Amino acid sequence: MTHPMRLESRRHGLSMATTSTAFADAARSVCLALPTTDDPLRVEPQSAPEDCDLTVDERTAINELRSLIAADETNWSEGARREAASHADDFTLMRFNRARPDSTSAALQMYREAMTYRSEHEINKLFRELHPLAPKPWSARQKARHAHYFCGFGGFDRDGAPYFVMRVGQADLGGFSRNPNLLELMMEADACSMEMIFRSVRAGSAATGKFVRARIVVDLTGFSMSTMRHVMIIKQVMKVGPNVFPEGASKVLIVNAPRVFAAAWRIVSPWLPQRSRDKCSLVSCRATPAALDEIIAPEQLPKFLGGTQEESLVALAERVPAEGVMGLDGEVGVVAIS
């Protein structure tokens, strides 16, 4: 096994000329730099430029949401208020407005719940601890995250925007369900993965002065209907993302989709908001190589997706040993990371 890329990753394909845009530089500062504090990310500038792509109505909605937050947050916990203070820039507030287009009051409720979730789950601390560039020696939690988690930063697409990979077909959901402590860790790792996407697009919007989003590639290689036996785990994951980390993705490309996935999609897709479903495109196994090549250069694509990228920050999605994982609150077994 290879160790995930270190900060000298400029030796590899992840710092090609296609990443020279402001969005890519901002994403690199999040994905390829180890966080040094547990503070929430505050982006600058806080105000969207006058010539950006926000409409007059959107700017009005942003100001309305900001006013509602100021009036409402006196009743919030100190941690939620601290999170809100770092998530008050125009583009971030716009993400909540777009996720709840029916009313600013609905956007406020979503924002309040998201800031509370971030505080109660200590997202910033987890992001630092479970970041894929955490220095060795790794703790048992860091080893288990790298070995058994299934998502991560993939690289940059042909436009210089970051993309992220979810190896859903390889995820050992059954192994997670047999190991409650590991399942808890995987849920924390998933929150950290969504935080990486959210930080990338927030930093990208601040850097470019535009409302930017990332691309998600969902790899279904290895998927079978037996995966659906663990549908509650899938439901847990799908519930958190759109509600706490809104409008991080522009498109979701679901690749290597077997025919059997159509039935599974009919089950799980209703759990996603309609806006999230509208972003999804299913691509068959046969059509996947061409679809990926159209948007991502080979040197920016991991080998397991048919590319030539030498190293990847996408977790390994290895099977969980039957005897468990050593070091996770009394569980036994060995996680060997070379």
C-alpha cells in the first residue's frame, strides 16, 4: 500500500497546469495542506464582489438571512454561535438560501441546525485529526480511516475545479455494521469528507468571487443488491450531507453503474432533496471510460478509475477483518498500513 500524498505532492499529477486557477489554488489549500487548528474556516472577503454572479434577489435574500440569524442566534449555544461567526460570508449564506429556496425562514432553520451539528460533533477537530495528510505515526483511528473509509479528494477536472470520489461499491457496509465503533468512526470520516468539500467550495468562492461548486464522482464498482441490506447506513450518510454541507456539488457522476443499481436507486433517491437528485447522472460500466475522460485528464484520475495518477488521497475501502480493528475502544484485530 502507498502512503497518501504529502505536501510535496507537486511531484505528482495533482499540481499540473490545469490546477492553476484561483479555485484550484483555494481547494489545494484545503485538501493538500494539513489544518493546524481546530478553528472553523473563515474565508475572506466576506462580501461578494459587485460584479459577481449573484442576482439582486439573491443579494436581498442573503441580507434577510443574515438579519434573521442575528436576531435568532442569541438563543443558540456558544459553539453554534462560534460556528456561525465563521460561516457568515455572502456565498456561504447563499448556499443555505439555494438549498431552501421556498423561504428565508426555512434557510434560517437549516443554518441553525447545521451550525449546531458542527458544534456538537466537533467537525473542525475531527477534520484536523482525520485529515488524510495527518503526519505519522498514525493513531489507530487514522489507520482505520485510511484503510476502511471509501471517499476522498480525487484531483482536478479539466476546468481546474476540484473533484471528489466516493467508492460506494467497494464500501464494506457489512463490516461497519458488525463493528459499532468502526461504524461511528466511518460516520465521522464521512462528515470530515463533506467538510473538505464544503471548505473547498467556500474558499473557492472567496478566491474567485463567484458561486463555485465541486464535482463528485461516485464509483459503483463492486456494487450488488446485497449492499442494500445495510440501507440504514446509507440513509444516515445521505441525511447529513445535504442538510449540513449544502450546495457543495455542481454535478454528481455515478459511474460503473451495473444494471441492478437502477432498482437500488429507486429506493435511495427519494431520501435526497430534489435539487440533489437533479445533479445526478448515471453512467454504465461500458460508458464510464469515455465519460470520465471527457471531464478529467488521465493524470488527474486514480488508477482504480482507469487513470494514471500515481498516488491518491481517496481512502482504500478495504474489507473489515472478521476479527475487528485493533485500538478502537476494545476491538481486536490488526490494521496494517505500510
